Amino acid sequence: GLWVAEVVYFPIATALLKAARAAGCDTVDGGGMAVWQAVGAFKLFTGLDPDPARLDAHFRHLLAQRGL
């Protein structure tokens, strides 16, 4: 039942998360924080509701492109 969360998103796989995964823990990376900050900012600046799943997919795609 142990899980570890991290708010760092560059690199997405921090030493803490790698160690936690190796120890068998569930983990949550900092990508969610980055995406949900972007969701809030986009809504604040434009008045429009962005698609969080689409933003997350694009964020993860950009990380993969950069080998992060």
C-alpha cells in the first residue's frame, strides 16, 4: 500500500521515483502537476476549458521526444 509522489517534472523519472519503483512502490510523477498548472493557467488566460487528457498526452509525447 506504499506509494511515492514527486513534483519534479524535469527529469520526469527522478532518483526518488526510480528507487521507489525498484522497491515495489506505486509512484506518481511530477507530470500531473505540470499539466494541471497548465490547465489552470490556460483557463485563467483564455476563459476556455482545455482538455487535460490532451495536454497530458502532449506533455508525455514531448518528454518522449527528448528522451526524458
